[in-house]
Amino acid sequence: MQFKYAPEGKTLSECNVWDRFYDAMDIGEPLEAKVVGARKINGERVWELYFPDTPGIKGLCPASETGLETERDMVIFVGQAINCKIKGIDKQNMLVICSRRELVEFAKLKLLRSISEGDIIPALVRIVREGSITVDIGAGVLIRIENERANLANTKLNYQYNQGDTIKVQVTKLDKTERVIEVEPVDPWREQRYVRGDVLIGKVVEAKDKLTIVQISPGVVGMYSGKDRYRVGEYVSFQVLRFDPELKLLRLKKYNPDTVNARQRERIRQVILRKLDRRKLEHQKQTSGDPGAAEVGEAAGVS
């Protein structure tokens, strides 16, 4: 479907949006689209895609072309941007048929050539489930990490990770023949150096009775026990009460800025007093009956 006459203020060439899609299909150029829906059409589950530069033209990506392991993951991508190839065009119904799978497979081949076992690389958390997380290690290549390797804080995975978190992962298996890549998160507990009294800001992920669970960073979770009530999703400042990276233990206490400031002022005062005491002691030694001090004084008198 296209205009026979250009709308007022437009030219026919400006209204011909299809050239972009035909060119992309002919040369295999990927286009960016936003997943705006996941539903069934004629018994097949598909993604509905929106192209920001060409509103009015809808994209459809069948489940088999999403590049995902299971159809249940399709809904997770609603609202996210993806890259896709144009595989077919239906001008009459203003539709284009798309594939993400081909781009992901090509990206995986490139990754297999560019990384090695033991490499530490960044990854984006795409999916968080009860028993696993799925991360994007680049160009839409998704790797599922099961609970036993992803769980770094001995608690629920959705307490430790959020969709959209960037984490560091290590490549633990690489099979170029079978095209297999396995990764696991780098332990963030060993990278932290919290000490008692440190002030941290965390996101409340669980609040019930007198126990509050707080996510400090991906994989690092602290616990606060007290009568204060907080809302899930709220960002709150706490103080470190105890930190043990080996036990993956982080105990927190309520942060009171007045108390902290008073303690800091007292510590500064004590440092100043110790310096003054040392200077006073040195002065007393110099002015006492010390022979060395007397000789210095006589020499000063002679000169």
C-alpha cells in the first residue's frame, strides 16, 4: 500500500518508506526495532515489532526466529530494543517479517573466535528466574547460568540481580566445534573491602517482620535487623556492622548521620590531641636537663 498522491506538505519520495525495507532485505542489513508485544497469531506465537523511523509499519518475528531457547522468554523482551533482519514484505497489510536468530548466530561465531576460556568479560542481565539468570554477553548472544553458579549470596536470585544489571562473568567453557559458550559470574564479594562503619546505599528487596534484605550491588546482599520499616524498592543508607567475604555475610545497621558526624569529629579531635601531646613531650625533652639540649643552647649563646 502506498500513496498515489503525496499528502500536503510531503513529496512522494518522502512517503515511500518501503525502499528502506527492500534495501535492508536485499543486502542483509540489520534494522533496529522495539518489541511491543508477544502474542499468538494463527496459532503461532510472535513478537510484534515497532520501527521508530517508520511508524505505521508493523514487524512480526515468529518464535522460531527470535533466537531464544524457549517461547516463555519472549515476553521478557517486550519493551526492549532488538536488531533484526527483514525476511519478507507485505505492503498490502503494512507488515514486514523479521528474524533475530540469524544475527545472533552470526554474532556467536564472532564471539567464539574472539574470546578464550578464562577470559573475564562484561554481561548484561536479561532474565532473572527462580532457578537461573540469563545474560547477554554481546550482540544478543544469551547464556543461561543456573542457580548453583549464579547464586553468590545464599539467597534468592531476584534479591541479587535486576534485569538490566551489568556484571562481570568468566568464560568457563568454550567449544568452537559445538558452538558452546558457558560463563559464570565473577564473585563480587572478593572484590569488596567494606569495613565496620562504612556507609552504603542499597535497594530494599525484602522487608518483613524485623528483617530487611538489601541489595548493595549485583550479587552482594546485606541484612538489617531492627524495628524500622522500609518499602520494597526503596533506596536506603545503612552502615556496615560486619563484613565477611568468605562467609558472604554483610550485616547492616541503621545509618544515623548525626551520630556518624559526631564520631568523625571525635576521631579528628583525638588525632589532634595526640599530635599536641607528642609535640609537648618533644618540647619538654628539649628544655629539660638533657646534655645534648644544653650543648645546643650554649652553642646558640656563643654565636
